[in-house]
Amino acid sequence: MPGKGDDTISRKLSVVLNQGVIRISLDLVAAARRHLSFLRKIADSPWLHDAFTVLQAVRRYDEFWMPLISDISKGASKSSMLVPPIDVQWVWHCHCLNPASYRRYCESKFMKIREKPALFDDENEDYAEIRCREVWRQRYPSEPFDLEPIEEDPSTSPKLSDKNGILTAVLKHQALYTKFWEPYLSEVVYLIAAKHRYKGFLYMLQEHGDGSSRFVPTSDILLMWLTHQSFPATYASDVKDMEANLEKIVGIWEAAKAEDFRVTKKLWETTFDQPYEKAGATFDENLSKRSPIFWGVFEADVNRKYKTLEPRFLLEACVFLKGKWDEKVVREAKKTFLRLRTVRCHRDLKMNKGISDVPPDSWQKAWHLYCEFGTRGIALELRQQGGGCLRSSKLKKVILFPWNDLSRATSLTMQLEMESHMRAVASITPPVQAPYLLKCVPDRVTDDSGAMISDVILRMNQYRPQEGRWLSRTVLDHAGRECFVIRIRIGGGFWRRGAETPAAVKWEERIIEVREGAWAYVAGSIGKAPEKVVGTARPKEEVNRDEKATWCLSTGDVLTIRRDESGLSFDLENENNDGDSEVRLVRGRRLRYQGDEVGSKSSENEDEEGFLTLVRYTAEKPKGNATALLNWRLFVVEFSPEEDAVMILLICMAIVRSVSEFQRQDLGRLLVRRRERETETGRRDWGSVVLHPSVSASSLHFQPWYWNAKEVFALPEYHYARPQTYNYSPADGGDGLYKRVITQRI
């Protein structure tokens, strides 16, 4: 069993932190959170990046704001606590990120560096903005405080001199937020660890900055460095003794050389005896291997109202190894290997690494992966080969890195010894909410009350006949838990043993309903659907149902599905839409779902696979924001917490129902009326583990589900042993009832 992990920072780094070798006179954690919030605000204001707006903002900054703040600051230490207009604030921020240029500018005009106010909460910032409005109005009555977005051709506007480099700085940093958009960056525990590493980076720079190589900061150190720079007077005071060395740091938009990466990592390991990279703080020398995970920043979760739908949380994890070899260990290492597994879920995950591949002189990143928090942690097994192959092996030792322990570690890092000759370091990012991931599986036919058609229910009801027939589906979440039941009305009439057979109902009566909760089982797999109906979709009667189907959703949306020579098209409109946003259902995988693995496929192939992307267009996201991905053939949906789960499920079921009607085929296994045996929970859990592209995967199950949807959601192997046959009793209404629903008109 595992020993106690080391949650302490290395001794050398502890000395740097505790003895104040590097002093920073700023609350970097609070400042970094505010910095990230500001960058997000700028990214959501695309008008600020318009060429004419940038020119006007630079003019207002140079001619109005800097003279104003300079005059007010004279003789009053607190008088600079003002917040300028957002356009000026953005220019000021960009200018500060070039400390040398900003210092020269301030000293040439105002004789000293002008500091930015340290405001780290909304209340103080709002007060500072209100106060600034009053001062601005008195000082510049003819210049509005807020710069209104104006569409103007910059070629016809006055040319602005860039002798101070301000305009260049603003244009250079337009995409700054794209470097720091991951939601876990704003977590306090992550920022505390980043602050410690930034201090260590400055210490390393101070001690070893006299060489010829340049220093490459990891993403967390880079965030802290830019945050520190954004308070120019404080930054200048804190680093006044190391200005020459600071020029050797590779800037955010500079291309680092491979030698710079190598030297920086080696110096860090030599100085602190720790891996330089960690989860959420890496630099990838191969830019083509981008992260397969798109971390979203969600303003709200509209699905909290559904008590049975539990959020999904993801984290990034890295495991580093370092050996310490002698002659005896080297001989034994040839027959010994390490195996990485998760503590819970996905027992098929078995990633092996030979001990002899672990270097003794540096830390090696052995594994890089993304896990759901429900996997509980990772385990490293030390195994001895048996029979000359890795399949037969003997377990010698196991060490555990539980997510709970790593989350409580101030550095989000733990170090454990596998043997006297090997150490392992695991690090994670704070768990953050991820998109919901649901799939729908066939289940038994139910009656109008929601009870399954069965002799068991008949006996419980004292043999009163069961009225109505509904196709039923069970919705499972990412952990295989039942969270919703979907039902489609197919038939009416009564059934009791040896009596009437139900008849199909008209098209406009075939409503779809979603009920919240799990089945209430009364005997084995026989049960009753939950009572609470949380959403419905009602079909409209169409003149030609071979080409068009319209569904009115209880969410206020109207879904229209059309078929023509070019294929299927989908329109989604909301009756309550105020016109500020637009939503589209686009065939195939688009925007963030269109990775390298699917980008080469034609839209025709994507449509055959049944993928649809829900894209929302707003003023903040004029190019569109993909908030949901549906595969209606497999009935799998992934959606942002800001999208309503019931709406997504209704859309998916309505599409399956309509397209089956168009093509006279049982698409999406619509007519299956038995719960099919799922893969054993914990054996091959979909979405629970995703490997970084830099790690070779032996199975497609360790990639995002939508890269290989058919493989990930395929039925267990025994389903392919022989053709599936289903014998349905008259209680279900017989095959004829359901086939008529698709193949015949009423």
C-alpha cells in the first residue's frame, strides 16, 4: 500500500519563499484573478479591437488619461485610485506590459512612473469608476467618458504617430486572453502555487542569468509575470536589482528555441530538484499536439434545477519519473515496468512504461492525461515480467495519488518513492466543471401512466388493463447514472392478457416527453417512470411529412427538420427571442469540436454519422460559440452547462423520430424495446479518461468521444457474436404497431 506523500515544496524553494530572498510587494493571487477577469471582459468586447476604435483609444489614453492621472497624483498618494474607461484601461494595460517602454514614456512626460490602482473587488472598482466619471466630466466636458463603437474606415481617419510604441503594444496583445482562458487558472489554489513558482523562477534567473541562454516561462509563471508587470511602479521596485537578467526571459509572443527549453528545465531541476513542468503549467515544444480538451468558462449552470443531473468535473494530470541507478538495479530494470491505472473507472486503462526508459539525471514526463474527478485518482504499479511478456506480470508495489489529497496540497503536487531507486511526482489542476455528457439507451414500452408494460404491473394493478403505448428511453449521465426518462407516444387503446391490441395514434398526437429522475423499479428491471414531466415536444401536422417536420418544444423553441436533394437541414427558433442572439443547428462537428482528427472528413460523411453542432451567435461571439454537440444516430449529447439539458434531449429525440419517418427506416435504434446490456460499469467508461496527444494510446477510448463516436459507444463484443433478435410480446403491442408508425401513414 502507498506511503505518505510529500506535499512540501523543495527545500531550496522553501528557503526562497520563507526567507524572503525574492520579495514581491503585491498580492499576486488577488491581482492575477482580477487580471484574468479583465482579459475575459476584453475578449467579450470585440469592438475594442476594431482598427478605428484602437486609434481613438490610444489617442484618449495619451492626450487625456495620462495627463489627468499625473496631475491628480501630485501631492496625494491615494489620489490615483481611479478607473478609466474600458478602452483607455485596455491601452494602459497593454502599455504596462512593456516595462521599459512604459518607464521611458512616463519619465519623459511626468518625471516618474505612474502606477495603476490595486483594486481587486467589484465594489471598490465600481466606486473608483464612478469617481473617475465625475473627474473626467469636469476636466474634459467635450470628450465623452465612454467611447461608443463607431464603424469608420481607418484609412480616412487621422494617422496617429506611434513614436512611443503604444499602438504597437495594443495591436500585439489583441489575442492575449487566448493564452489564459482555461477556467482552472482562476482557482486560488492554482494561483498560490503559481506565485511560489514565479518567485522560484525569479530566483533562478537571478542566480543563473549570466549565461547566454534565454529562460522560457511555463504558462503559470508567465501569467504571474504579466500580472506583476501590469503594476509598473511595484514591478520596477521589486526587480530593480535584476533588470539585465529580465531581458533574457522569452516574451509571450516570442518563439523560443529548443535549446532554451532544455536549459530552462535543467536549471530548474538542478536548483529545486523538482520537475519544471506540471499539470496546467507546461510548454509544448510540438505546437501541432494541441490539447484535446476545450475548457469552458461558464457564467451559470441552468441545469441546477434538475436534482438528478449531477455536474461533471474534469482535471488535468501529469506524472513525472526520475531514476537513481546502480549496476544491480540496471540489471533488474530490464524485467521491471510501471503500469498507470485509475483508482476507479476504466479498468481497461493499462499504460505500461519500462523502468529502463526512466532517466537518472532528469525528470521525465511519463504520462499526461485528463480525468473526470470520479476516477478518484491514479495508481502506479511496479510489476515484474513473467513468461517473457507484459501480459503476464507480478505486482510488486503500488502507490496511489488520490485526487482529494492532491487537491488539498498547496502546490497541487505530490511526490512518492516507488523504490529507493525511483521517485514519482504527480500534479493536477483544480477540478472544474466540464460540459455535460449524456447518452440515451432503449428501454421497455410504458403505458400512459409511465408504468412498464408487464405482467408484474398487471398483477400490482389487480389486472386492470394498461392503456396507451409509449416508446421509452433511459438517459444516462457520464457516470452511468439514470437521470431522465424520455417517452414517445405511439399507440392508444387497452391491453390485458389475451384481449385488445393497441392501435397507432395520429402524427400530431405522438408527443415526446422528458421526465426527471430514475425508474422506480418494483421487480428486477420492471418499474415505473418518474412522475415529474419537465419538457415536451409536440409535432405539427404537415402537408408533406416526407419532406418536413415541425416540433414545438415546451422550452419555447420551434424545431423544423427538412429533407431535400441536398440532404437534411435543421432550423431552431425561439418564440421569445429578443433578437440579440441567433442559434443554428449545423451539420457535422464545427468550431471547437472540429479537431484535426475530424477536420479532413467531408460534411457528407459527418452527416452520415449523425453529428449536429448547436452554435449560438451573440454580439460577444459574432463568429459563433458551439454550446452543444449531438449525435442523433447514437443518441449521445454533450452540452455546456449554460444549455438546458431538456431542450437538447428533446431536439435529439425529435430528429431521430422525424428522420426515421422521412426514410422509412429504424434509425437510431428507435424501435428497440428492450434495455440492452451495457458495458460493465468501470470497465470502459466513456469520457472518463482522455490522453494528451503526446501520449500514445492503444485504444480509441482514450480520445474525446466525438473523434471516434462509433467505437466509444459501440455495444459490447458479445452483441456482435450473433445477429440480435428481439421477440416482443403482444403486451408491447407487437412489431406491427411500431413498424406501422414508420412505414405507414394514418
